[in-house]
Amino acid sequence: MEDKIKFRVMWRKEVVADVEASYKDSAVKVKNYTDNWIKRPFGNIENPTINDFDEFLESRCFPKDRVNCDQLLEDLGLKVYDPLSIVEITHGRQFEDYMWIKFDGEDLDYDRDIRLRD
């Protein structure tokens, strides 16, 4: 696992936060660019913990107790339910909102690569 995990949290084309987390240091840094707590990865939590980080990642995944979880993992090329690995593949996209995650070094465009619906 990488020492530091860095990504941008997006809402459609809008950058809403930058997140950096380290499991080695059990540290999370977040810089929010919006006051709208619904768009923020940790809501109204200003100083998230590594547990908050894990909960955020899991909130961007399908439930681990979902009936077809094993099939979904297989479709993603994964053997175990690991929220970080799932989010790295799916970018945390969900049909319920417009939030998605862009990891450092990725060249993704909302219209071209991410948009699920209008």
C-alpha cells in the first residue's frame, strides 16, 4: 500500500476538496473548497481521522453485504472487499449523487470519463 494516498473530491466538474491520507501515520488532511457540507467528503468534520477516511471510502462503494458482492468484486478484478481498491477503479461514482474521486496523476474528464447521468 502506498504511504500517502492523495486525491481530489469532485462534484461534477467542481473541485470540492483535496484529501491526503497516510495509514502509516494514521493521518488525514483535507482542504475543502466549498462550504456546502453535502458536497464535502467528511461533511462538517474539519479534522477527519483515519477512521473517518475509511468510512468515506466505504460510503463510495457498494455494500459489502450486497447479495452479488462476490460477482461485483470479480467484475472489478478484485479478490477481496477493499474500499480503497474499489474506489481506485470506480472513482467512487454512484448514481445517487455527482461526487467522484480523481487520484493524483489521473487525466480524467467529467464529460468524457465520469458522467453517469444528467
